[in-house]
Amino acid sequence: MSHKAAKIGVTSLVLLTAFGVLMYTTLGESMQYYKYVDEVVAQPDAWKDKNLQVHGYVVPGSIGKKRDTLDYKFEIQRNGQKLTAYYTGVVPDTFKADSEVVLTGRLTPDGFKATDMTAKCPSKYEAAAPPLTAAPK
């Protein structure tokens, strides 16, 4: 192997290593996993203290709000599995029982601590039923 080829090889290796370390440190902190409630509940230790987006449906009757604050506690569920969630902030107008939500935050031993919430009401997106017409006589 020539001296010139060795220099090119070492330089390439150094640059690739530096690029890899830069990518890992940049993306490692901001990387989020997107999971459904039942996936998180099935393996809580695997998701503890990691940046997550958790998708589920608000359990009817579970929404509680601490008086004179914007602190909410509620449950989200999917496929019969439930997860307690906490959120502080202004909630979307569509946040209510049975609404579909995606929470961003971290799983803790107490439940899911959300820092961001997206909610939609499924009835808003369903097609309207056709009008009833009288049968011909």
C-alpha cells in the first residue's frame, strides 16, 4: 500500500468517526420514540426516562384538574391497557373523554409526564350519515 493511500485512508477514517460522533450527540438527545399505550405498558422498563410520544384515547371519567392551576391528571388507553398521564398547560379544545391524544414527554414511576399534547375528536372527522328518505308507496 502506498504512503498516499494510507494518508487518504486515515483521513477518511478520522472524518467518518468525527461525523458519526457528531450525529450521535446531536440526535441522541432529541430522538423520540413513537409508541402506543399498550406497547409502553407492556414494557415500562424499556421506556422509562426516554423521550416518547405516546398515542392513546382518553378514558371517560378520568380527567381531573387541580383547582386554580393548569395541572391535569387523566388516563389514556388502548387495547384495554391504561396509563396515567400528567400534563400542565392549556389543553386543546378537543381534549375530552374518548378523544384521541398524542402526548410528548417521559415515562416515570408515577406515570407519563407530558410536556406537549395533541388531541383530536374522532366525531369531527367522521362522514355525516345520509339523510333518511321516505320509502315510495
